[in-house]
Amino acid sequence: MRRPVLSLLLFASLAGCAGNALRLEAAGAVQRDSRVAVAAAARYFDGIEQRRRAAAAALVASDSSCLPLTPLRLQVPVAPGAAPAPLCLSDAAPAAGHTAFTIDIADSPRAVLEPRIALLAAVADYADALAAILDAPKRDVAAELTAFADQADRLARFANFAAGTDIPGIGAAAASEQGQSLIALIAFADALAREARDTRAVRALVVERGATVDRALAALVVQVDVWGTGAARTADDLYGNALFRSYLRERADVSASQREELAARVFAARAAARDGPARAAEVSAALALAATAQAGLRDALAGRFTPAQRRAAARLNLDRVTRALGLVAALGTPL
């Protein structure tokens, strides 16, 4: 009679070990995916900046009226039959049949998207901690919550981002709705890190103040959407149109290899004008998924569920976080 009992105890012990291994693997997976996503985004930004610098140099070199300065003030023909005019303007009014545009060569997707992706990585650590508590209510989540607090504190280095307009200004940061929500988020993350070893206190903080994460993420989704439908393609559209104009003007006077190089610049700029909004949409979708995941985890912590239901909620929402990080990691791959 002892053997069946012993076998059951051994099975339970092995099942417990397997459960612990799965929990550790899940926690490690979120941290790994966060690192992969941030690294892929950095490679994407590096590539974008190299391409934009090359396009800007080609643009400046295409017309003797331009100087290697930023911002550049361009005039682009908008009326049929407009007479040829210099590409670059100083303070003069645009020529007849032309309209003026200003582009800042130094402005890039990194300035807009990098801090949003940093916050997404921080929320991934936070969601990982909530999922761990749902899966094992007495689990130590100090590592995950400390990582969340560290990531949130690093957002302070994005001084422009805190202002909500990506323009420097401490006063603007404190006054803006986004600035206030980010300040509240950082304070929330610090409070969680202080209570990290007391899961009961952590749960109480999440129920009481967890909506600060909702507000911060909601503001970011709106901003990325606005940027993606406007500024994400404006500069590249201008590059493409101006370079095409240069091609039309100079194609009879340059060699075939020079025409080929200029044509390649035109195609690259036009591809970038399509790529920017698509990439912004991926970041927006990732932020929305992370927002859904952390809100679902918070609701599960506050509700009355069976252990099986809590574990199911943890798995569902960790999957959402993983998919969000995967969308960011995809920035580093061609569309």
C-alpha cells in the first residue's frame, strides 16, 4: 500500500519542480524578449538615421542654392507649369507657383519612438510580476518590480518626452497631462519596488494605483498614431519629391551611373515615406497590447478567481506582452 502513496508523492514533487521550471522560464522569456525588442529597435533607428543623413546630403548636393544646414527651407512647385526656381530658400517668399516647407534633418523616428519603446519594456517587467503573483501568490517578484522601477526611472533621461511634445521644458513637463501621468507612473513603480517582497502590499498598490499605467500608455498610443499619420512620412516625402525634381533637371547633364545613384535615392526616400507610418503602427499596436495585458492582469488580481483561472489569466496576458515585444522586435526586419 505504501508504493502507490510514494508514487503519488514523487509525481507531485516532480510536477511541482516542473511548475517552478516553467515559471522561471516564463520570467526569463519576458526579460529576454524585452532585450531583443530594444536591441532590434536600436538597430532600426541606426539604419534610419544613416539613410536620412545620406538622403539629406544628396538633397543638399542636388542644388547649388542649398547649404549643409538644418533646418532646411525648401520650395516645391505646386502649380502646373511653375517656372524653375532654386530648391532652397533663406528668408525670401517662395517663387510663384511654389510652396515652402521646412525640414529638420536632425529630427528622426528615434526621438519619438525610443522613449515609448523604453516604457513598453518597463511595462513588460511590471506585467511579468503581476503574472507571477497570479500564478504563484506567494512568489518573490522583487527582481521583476525592481527592473520595472529601474526602467521607469530611466525615462527621466528623455526630458523632451516627459513634456508630451518632445520639446524641452521642465515647466511644460509638469503642466502637461502626459508629464503628470509619467511622474505618477515613476512614483508608482518606486512604491512597488519598495514593497516588492510583500505580495499582499503589492496587490493592494496595484488595485489602488494601477490605473496610472493605463493613463500613461493611452497617451502614448495617441501620440504615436498622430506622429505616424503625419511627421513620420513628411520629411521622406519631401526628400523624394526634391530628389525627383533634381533628377528631372540634371538627367541630361550627368553620367548613367550618377543618374542611377540619384534614382536609387528617390526610390529609397519614397519607400521610407511608406515605411515610417507602417512602423509607427506596429509600435502603436504593441503599446495597445501591453495596455490590454497589464489591465487584464490587474483585474485578475482584484477579482475572485480559482487558481486555475488565475493561471489562465497570467498565461493569456503574458502572451499579449510577448506579442507586443515581438511587434517591436519586428522593427529590425524589412516589411
